[in-house]
Amino acid sequence: MDTANFFLQALLTADMTIRVSVVLIFACLAGLFSERAGIFDIGLEGKMLISAFFTAAVSYQTGYIWYGVAAGIAASLVFALIHGVASITFRGNQLISGVAINFLASGLTVVIGHAWFKKGGLTPPLSDAERFHEITLPFADTLRDVPILGPIYADVISGHKLLVYVAMLIVPLTWWLLYRTRFGLRLRAVGENPASVDTAGVSVVRYRYAAVLIAGVLCGLGGAYLSTSQGAAFGKEMTAGRGFIALAALIFAKWRPWYALMACLLFGFLEAISNLFPNINVFGLFEIPVQFTQALPYILTVVILAGFVGKAIPPRAGGEPYVKER
Amino acid sequence: MANAQLKERQETAAPAIELVGISKAFGPVQANKDITLSVARGSIHGIVGENGAGKSTLMSILYGFYKADAGEIYIGGKKTPIPDSSAAIAAGIGMVHQHFKLVENFTVLENVILGMEDGPMLRPSLAKARKLLQQLSDEYELSVDPDALVENLSVGHQQRVEILKALYRKADILILDEPTGVLTPAEADHVFRILQGLKEQGKTIILITHKLREIMEITDTVSVMRRGEMTATVKTAETSPEQLAELMVGRKVLLQIDKKPATPGADILEVKNLEVTDDKGVKRLKGISLEVRAGEILGIAGVSGNGQTELLEVLGGYMPASGTILINGTEIDLTGKHSDGQSRRKRGIAHVPEDRQAEGLIMDFAAWENMIFGYQNDPAYNKNALMMDNAAIRKETAAKMERFDVRPPIPALQAKNFSGGNQQKIVLAREIERNPDLLLVGQPTRGVDIGAIEFIHQRIVELRDEGKAILLVSVELEEILSLSDRILVMFDGHIMGERDPAKTDEKELGMLMAGMETNGGAN
């Protein structure tokens, strides 16, 4: 493989990595907000799925992508609210509530989709107006000829859809919100020791709901990206476990925003590899089967969840409903 | 002159706090009954009472954690409803809880400003708090590193952070719930100096404690609560610990145990060069050697976390260690492969664990089920290989409960439904009634009422007088001093020295507990 070709392949991989990481980044940050406030959220998957469906369906029906996105976020928010009511107001088990949301989304999308479009649970393919467009950043074409940096700017950084840039901006925004603002301080405190917030005269319930609803919005964006940017229609179970991969990335990142970005890019990279180079030939000796490369993100998930990446200490009040003690 | 002015102000000003007719019920339990209390401005007011007497409930009402069913609160003479904690903070009330309400992985500064930030951005609040903290730490003896993470601070420093939190919120009235429970004597003295300083600045302090010595030492007035009622309020100078104890319990209580001098016999337990390394690779026991003789109580003093827990767990058979332990002259297995709590009990070692709710009992099990743990394979409890003889166990439990005055004496009641003192009596009954050669007992009276303490202490001394060996681990120095025949002080996994209880005092022990050598080790 000559250098030029290798460079081209690397650019292609980097570009693909970003494209497929975006869903993970949205989901991972959603989980970060929720879990930092002490609410475990394994319903990321379900919220993204329901949003992916409603974004595609409403976008198709109205012909406007933004109506679709609004519908997707609204659907995801409803599910977030269900999780909030179950686990904050009624102090239910957060894991069970999350599982229920995943089942609900998985079933509802197919049932509603079938009744609506009669296509076996799929939505019809979306036209260009019903999807996000690629955005060419300024000077992308003029700078393309600059050696090395030019193609990186023009092909990897420029030319993505709007939600890609939104996701990239939300990472620093999350960091700033968590560590530089009053809201962030209280949110983190609620996840670590809710009693400290309560005795300081601040409502624990309000902050937990805020966190859960932010997670709802972010999952909504993740789902919207999936069916209108990465894909061009809703397909049954199209989230394909990405909500869970995002949770693994969250643990890998030890609940910190910048590390979450890195972890999601790592998972995205593995997915990109399996998309671009399904059959890797190892020195002409043997071929790594496509099934293996496709399984890589999931294998990494299992490895991370089994605790091979060092000790990850979750927020201390995570998973526990807050009850005032006597 | 300043004093005269202060006095005049106290007499003319309205009381800092006035509670009138406060009542609060949790279901059928009346936690507070028609409580009336008046606390003078600039005074230290103590509140004593047994567990469940309603002290904490009353303070929670004052701090807005609970809403009273009836009654009124006046702050500085003005009627002030306190529906939630932010109302209490606004009224100038600050509270230092028994279990600190701190975020462990936040810095001191972040903890101080939490809930009192000046605006949506943190930076200006942090800068302001840093300045104010500097002032406060100069004014009172409240120095803490503002940038330290709370989890890296000692318990004493964490408590200072709690006090700073209250002062940052401009509290005029400070409530402290059992502030010295987890402190060394030196740290406790320090807190009292801080409180004295705050009082001189005109702050009002309410001190909840069960330690009568502290009440006598620092308070101006003291109120006694019993079964949800305020039974008396007296000037501290005009009362005595004995009178307060009687008011708390409702009968005369012996605060000092009557015990004859020990007549020790042969060594029952010999420990040589015991070492334990925990799973983080930290040495928790560093070459412990000791012996306990028949007919004596060996007391082990120390701030919790200096290896006492590990020592008890090794002896009790559920922590592996290296070194030698002899029971009645024969060596026992320390690898943990051939021993557990049950095999140790067969060797005559009974164990009353430090944490009765986690290790001594299963809280959801009935008293009679709890009564056989560690002895469940005893033929007396089993009909055959499959069936247990529940009727026999219940009968025996009822008899043991009777002898140990467990209230209520109902074998079928779940362990969690007994009070702390009665839970402890169940554990003691189970272990003592098996007639062991050696009794390991950890924190026998932690969270136990003063009346039950008397009973438990008497039982331990009786067992000694029957010629049994007793190893007592306690963080309560009063308890160590009054029960032990010999005292060892543990610090950082080793033994600082042995003292004779008749020839030492809390001050000397306190220094040893803090790792400082004293020159009284000659005895």
C-alpha cells in the first residue's frame, strides 16, 4: 500500500468514524447528565429508537425535517418523563423502568409504523427535503489543495450534516455546564449525595427531573440523526444496541464529558473499520472474517463492562431513589 | 464590661428560639408531644435523651426537614413558619448533622457554596467563599484547606467544613447533632473551643448529645427529653449527671459500674505477631501481640479505623492473617481456609461484632432465627439432617430473651423492629449464654440507651467474674476506662502501649490514640 493511498484510506476512516460516532456521543452525554444526577438510564436505547421513528415519520408526513426533529425530541421527552416519574416521583427501580422503556419503544415503533405506513414497521424512504444536508464549511474547496491539512479540513472536518456539529459543540458545553455553573455543581451534588443538596435548601427532585429531561432531548437528537442523517428512513430496531454501547463508553469515560467524546470516537472507529474494511487480510496469511470485525464494538463493550479498564466509580448516589431520612 | 453588656442584651432580648406546643406523629408513633422549649440568645443549650426520645425529630422540625402536626416556632421573638430547609437557613438556623451532609469528591469550597451560590456562574462565588473562609478560620479555630477534597480530610476536619457551611449561610443559631461521636478526645476539645468562641460572638448553640460529661462541661442550660416529651429544662450548674440520667430514663441509673478487682487466671487467648494486609495492599495490622487471661477484661481503645475491626474479624474467623493465635494453648488456623465464625465458636470463642446490624443480626429475620446464628448445626436445634427443631429454638429464645430483659420479649418479631439496645441484647444473649471461654465484644453500647448500657455492662462484668476472658473493643473511652482491667491502645495497626485503668485518664489515652507517646508506660 503506497503512502498516498494509505492517507486516503485514513481520511475515509476518520470521516466515517465521525459519522457513526455522533449517535453514540448524543446517547453518551444523555447518560452522563442522567447518571451524574443519580438516575441510571438504560433506556437510552428506547428513547433513541422512538425518536428515530417519529423523526422519520413526521418528516415524511410533513415534508419538513424540523417538524420531524421536533416530533422525535417530543417523543423522547415523553419517555424520559415516564422514566422520571417512575424513578424520581414514585422511587421505583431505575433499571426496571429503563428496561420497560426499551421494550415499549421496540414494540411501539413497529406497531405504530405498521398501522401508519403499512410497510412492515418501516417508514418510507425520505426525500432530500426530509433529511439533513451536508454542510460545507467555508473555504473547504479552496483549501483542499493545501497538502495534508487541506484534505483533512475539506473531507474530514467539513461536509457533515448539521447534527454532527451540534454533537461536537455539546461536548464542551456539557463540560462547561457541569464544572463551571451553579446548575452543574448542584447536578453533580445530587448524584453524589442528595442529602447535602436537600439540607442546603435546594430541591433534589427538580434537579433530577432537569437531568432526566436533558437526557431526553439528547436522546431525541441522537435518534433523529440515526433516521435522517446516518440513514434515510426508520428501520426496525435501527438503534442496534447503540444505547448500550454508549453506556459502556460512559463507564469507560468515568462519567467525564471529554473522555466520553474520546470513548465514543473509539467505538465509532471500530464500527467504521467494520463498515469500510469488512475483510481484513493479515499479511496474506489469513483473512479476519467480517463477522468478527462487525462484532468488535460489542466485544469492546463486554470487555469494558467486565471492568478491564480500571476502576470506574459511578456517582455515589446512582440508582438510589432519594428518601429523606429520619 | 463587655460581659455585662452581653448579659444585659441576653436578658432584654427575646429568646433566640421558642417552640410552643410542637407535636409530630409518624403513623401511630408520637415522636414529639406538645413540646415547649425556649433557648436564650448567646447560650449553649444541651438536649439529652435516649434513642427515640424525639430529639432528632424535634431538630428536624426546627430545620424544616419535617413539618410539625401542631405548634409554633418563634425565632428571635417573631413567629416563623419553617416549611423547608431553605426557610430555616433564611431564618438563620444552621445544622451540623451527625452523619455529615457533604459531597465527598467535591472540594471544601464547593461544599461550602453548594446551595448558596451568588449567581449562575461558580467562579465569583468560589472567590468570595475563599475570602470568607480565610476570615472565619482566623476568627475561630476553623482552619481547613479550601481546595482539599472532602474525602481526603479527617473526620474532625470534615466537621469543621460543616460548621463553616453553616457560618457561610450566616447562621445565628447552630444545631449540632452528636458532634463528638466520631472524634478523638483532642478533636472533641477542639470543637468545644470553637463552640465557645462562637458563643462569645453572640451565636446561639443547641447541642444534642448522649454524653452527659459533655453536657456538664460546655452547656449553660440543658433540656431532657423522654418518650417524645420535654421532661425538664434546668440550668447546667444546678444539676448533676446522675440527675440527668434519672430524668432521661425515668429511674435511678448507675453510671459507674460496681466491680470487684479482677482475679486473672491462665492465658485463654495468646496472639503473637499478627499481621493483616488488605486487598489494596495496605497493612492494617502491624505485628500485634497480646494475651487475654481468664477472669479479666482487656480493653482495646482507639479511634475507629486503626485496626481494631481487623483484629476482631481475624479472631472471629472471617479475615485471613499471618501470625499465631493460641486458644487455651492450641493454635488455630489463620489462613481462612479451614475456619469461619462457626468453627471459632466451636473452639469457645464467642463474638459480638462491632456492627450488629450488618454482622450480628439479619434484620429481616425473626429474633428466634437470629438466636442460633453460628450455632445452627448444634444437635439441640436440629431434629434430623433435614429438619430444624423450630419449636425448641423458639422456646429457648423466649427464655434467653427473658433473662436478658429484651423488650418486647416476642421471639417472632423481626430483628429490625427492636430498638438498638434490644438488638444488642439479642446478640449478647446468643453469645454469652453459650458459655464461651473467650468473648470478643466490639462497641457493645454504640447507639444503645443509657438504661440498656447499664445492663450490658453488668452482664459483661458478670461473665468476667465467672472466670471467662473478655476482649473489649470500644471507641468510647468512658466505657473502656470503667470496664477494663487492662487497657491497650491501638493506633495505625499497632499497639501504642498498655495502661492500668486506675492509673491513667482520658487525656493520656487520647494522646496514645492520636499516635503520641506518653511517658506513663512504666506500669
